[in-house]
Amino acid sequence: MTVKADIDFQKDLFEAANKMRGSVAPADYKHYVLPLIFLRYLSNKYEKRRKELEQIVKDPSSDWYTEDDEMRQVIITDPDQYKAENVFVVPEEASWSYIMKNAKQPNIKEILDNAMKRLEEENPELEGILPRIYQGSNLPPENVAGLIEIFSRDVFSANTDDSVDILGRTYEYFISSFAASEGNRGGEFFTPSSIVKLLVAMLEPKSGIVFDPACGSGGMFIQSEEYAPNKHALSFYGQENVVTTVRLGKMNILLHGINAEIRLGDSLLNDQFPDLKADYVIANPPFNQKDWGADRLSKNDPRLIGPVTNSNANYMWMQHFLYHLNDAGTAGFVMANGAMTTNVKEEKEVRQKLVDEGYIDCIVQLPEKLFFTTGIPCCLFFLSKNRDGKNGYRARKNEILFIDARKMGTLVSRKQKALSKEEIDKIAAVYRAYKYEGAEGYEDVVGFCKVATIEEVRANDYKLTPGIYVGTEVSDEDDIPFEEKMAELTQRLLEQFEESNRLQEKIKRDLEGLV
């Protein structure tokens, strides 16, 4: 199937599935549809392995060859024969053929919930991933039957060689389409693929530990595994704060043949991996979180390199990422534009420290409209612990690479832009030429990229906006959302009120001393 045909086919599927939504809220609907794709995938993998085993027991050259029919059955139904090939055991009442056969039964919702239950019983590692929510839903049984019919098309058949890949791509397409249709809520579980591809191309994860403490539906892991030249050379760890999103992520990675340990919890307040040190941290954390619980952090929290503010979690996320890097690791993450220039006292103090202590490696300012959720542009930050020149990297502790990519990207819909492969390659090539020892070809390009010294950054009041350094004009609008700017100005005003009150009290005391 060509890429174009693949996308058209997935679009048709999504539209067909959406017609079955009935009165279920759009934001909830994905939790009924996506598990069916996963169920079909588990069933296909099991069926394929079963057919292989049926051939193996009849093949005289095989170690498992036997003429004894009873023995053949023992081998074919042995759970270890499936687990050895990373295939989950699918009992009859959870098989797609059984579900298809019963799709038009009035109790199909009960049959689906039972299928999920039986799969968990046979495969304890699936516990908590498969939702038993069909019976309690207001989806009419005939709509459930319609969904089953959609995923029963021939192209998904276990007899088709690439059915497993097609199911993986379909799941991803559905996640992105649900995210697009949900607006702001969609950004909580999905990062547009051109941003993910750019982060991965710049970080170049080849082997070692990849950590995403805001892992959503697992897209960063899938792209990293795709990028790595050797399969299974990467180990994946993730944390996510929303139960239903953890499920989506676990299903997504399993559909792509990846093992990842994803744990539930608030990364900032309840770090599930306190001792993890990663080669790569890659993330798209929630932007500008207010009232996130700064007062609940211990003053001795080992992640802290500076103060935190409850008005915005951006710089707490950065400290979290930095803490989880090993001594040669790099973190690449999406950040709100305001983080590049914020003057909120606590945030600015941490930004200064990150600059002065030589952790900020690169800043990329992105074009607007890359996200479904907002037309406001954002940026990428890269923090690194290999800037002193270890492991083949160039010593660059006194430098920061600035890239201004605001003019890149093309509209792929009325509201959304995407970066092309050529643009992603161009940005990644600049970063590679900058960071590797002996790399040829790095040159400053006016209006696009510039290596600035830490002294230059200090002279610009520690502002990290690429436009200041690369020679493009810095937009008067400065691309910072009104809400974010207002929050910062309010914070500064409150600080000035406090200072004013303190000075008034001092003057009063001084005057009293004169009387």
C-alpha cells in the first residue's frame, strides 16, 4: 500500500468509525474504538503464531515434530510457545473470529468486556491496559457491531502479511485524528508527528535508556525505536498522570512491538523513577501549568538547582529533565515560548543557572500552528551533560546554538502546519555539525542559525530567543500568549507591591526613630 493510499484508507476508516459514535462524547469515544484495534492486533499475532506451530509440528526437520495428534495439540496450545515469541495468549472467547461471529448479538457489549477480562486472566502483564467499559456505555449494540465490522475488513486479516503493521499505523492515525478533533484536550495525549520527528532527529537515540516523563500515548518511544539503527537497542521508561492515557500508551507501544515501562503518577510531585538516569530525555510536558503543587516539594528535593514557583511549572519540568540525565545524556523537549524570556524571579533564576552552569545546548524556535491545540508557536530546548567534550562530542560549554525555524513549515490543513522531511533534516544537520568533534560544515547562517557565547547571552539579560542572536528581527508580538504574559506581569506587579510595602514599613520605622 502506498503512503497516499494508506492515508486515504485510514481517513475512510476514521470517518466510518466516527459515524458509529452515537451520543458518546468525542473525548470519550477513543477509549471505545482504540481497544478494538488492539484486540484485533492481539488476535492476529496469536493466530499467526498458532498457524506457524501447526506447520512446525508436522515438519520432520523441526525439533517439535511429532505424529502423535494429542502431543501436537499440547504443543500448539502451550502458552510458552507464544510467550517465547512475544505473543500474548488469546483465549477462544477473546479471539477476533469469536467477536466477529457474535457482533450482532444483543449482548455484544458484555462479550467485549468479557474478552478484555479473559485476556487479562491469561496474560497478567496486560492488567490495567484493557478497559471493561462497553457494557456500562451508552453506545448502542448496533454501533458496536458497526465498529467490529470496520476492523474486520480483509486488509486487517491475519492472513495478510503486513496486517500487524497496518493495525499499528491505523492506531496511530486514529490517535492523531482524535487529538485533532478534541482541540485543547488532544494536546494532552498526542504530539504532532513532525515535532516528534524533529526532536528524535536532533537527539539521535541509537542505544541506551530513553525516558519520557510526560509520555502521553507513547509517540516519542515509537519514533525513537524507528530511528535507532538496531532494533531493541533502546530501553524505554515513561510516566503519565492520566489513567486512560496510560492505557492508550501501553496499547500503542505493544502494537509497535516495543516494550516500555510506563508508570502512572504525577512526575513532578510523585516521581516513579527517582533513581533513573537516562541517555536521552524526550518530552512534550504540559505548558504553563498553574497551581501544580510547588509547596508540596521538599526543600531538599535532589532535582532542584534553584527555586520554583507555583504560578508556572515550566522550569520545574526542566529541573526534572536535567536530574534524570546520566553524566553524558541530553534532554530535548517542547516548551512554551515564554520560557525563553520570562522575568518571573524564580524562573529567571533557574534560567540563569542553566546558562551559567553550561547546560543549555540548543534552542530552536518553531513556526506557529504546529499544534492542533493552539496557533501560538513554541520552541525546543536541549539540555546536555556532554558539553565538556566527552564521548566524541565537541567541547562547547561556553556556547549555545540558536536556530530560528519560524519561517519553516507548510499548511497541511486550514489550521495546522507541519515541518517537511527536508526541513527536519536541515535543522538536525545544523545541530549535528555543531555538537560533534571533527564534524565538518557548521557555519552561522544569518537569519537561521548562530552559535553564541555565554557572554553574549548574559549581555542580553539571559534571554534565549533565537531571533536576538541569528539576526532576524524579534517580533514585537514576541509570540507569547496573552494569558502567559498577563500571568508574568501580574506576578511581577505582586512582587513590586510586596517590595513597596516592605519599603513603606522601613520608612515608617526610620521616621519613628527620628521622633
